[in-house]
Amino acid sequence: MEWEEALLMARGGDMPREPATLCYRRQAARARHVAGCVATQAVKARLLDDAVHYDELAANADRVGEEIAASTRDR
């Protein structure tokens, strides 16, 4: 937690939400990292599949965000 977030929470404010794409990309990176540490091939394959799924979710979130931004600019 950054100090700005801690200060905001201490004053009763809500913590800013991180963008979905960042969350999904972080999860994908974590799954890949853990996959590099496990010895069982089945678990490794599952984690790498999960990482691909998180990458797809991030790409979809990026696309939707761009569509929303484009539609609000056109108004």
C-alpha cells in the first residue's frame, strides 16, 4: 500500500480501485511465477492456462475501456 492510499483510508476515504487490466495482468504474472516454482506438470499446466485466461480478460477489459472512451468522446 502506498502512503497516499494509507492516508486516504486513515481519513475515512475509499481506497482507489485499480483498473481491471492491471489486476488481471498482475494475476497472470503471479500464475506464471508460481508455475515456474512447482514440480508437478499438471499443476504447472493449469497455472499457465490460468495465466492465458487472465491475459484474455485483460485484453477484453482494455477493449471495452477503449470502446467506452471512444463513445464518450463522440458525444
